Amino acid sequence: MTTETRTALELLVDAHGLHEVLNELAVICGEKAEHLRANWQDGASARAWDAESLRIGKVAGRCRL
């Protein structure tokens, strides 16, 4: 990750909170899974993205920052 990207991520956390950023990452992972399923018929990769979506969502649920 570049310094600029890291700074942008930090700004997102500062502006929206860690909880919201993690929630959005979970949503993005779910959307990636759906894209793989619909456009590439890649069920294995889609399941991996779905698993990450659930994992990040659980962490977000425990995060209060």
C-alpha cells in the first residue's frame, strides 16, 4: 500500500469511524463475490469473498470506534 493510499484510508476512518469503514469493506467483499458469480461463474472465488465479507462484518459488529 502506498503512503498516499494509507493516508486516504486513515482519512476515511477519521471521517466515518472504523466501524463504518469496516462495514463498507464487508459490503464491497459481498459485491465482489456477486460479480464473480454473475460474470465469471467462479463459485470458488465468490465463496472466498463471501467468507471475508462475513468475517469483516463480525469484526465491524464488535468495533465501536
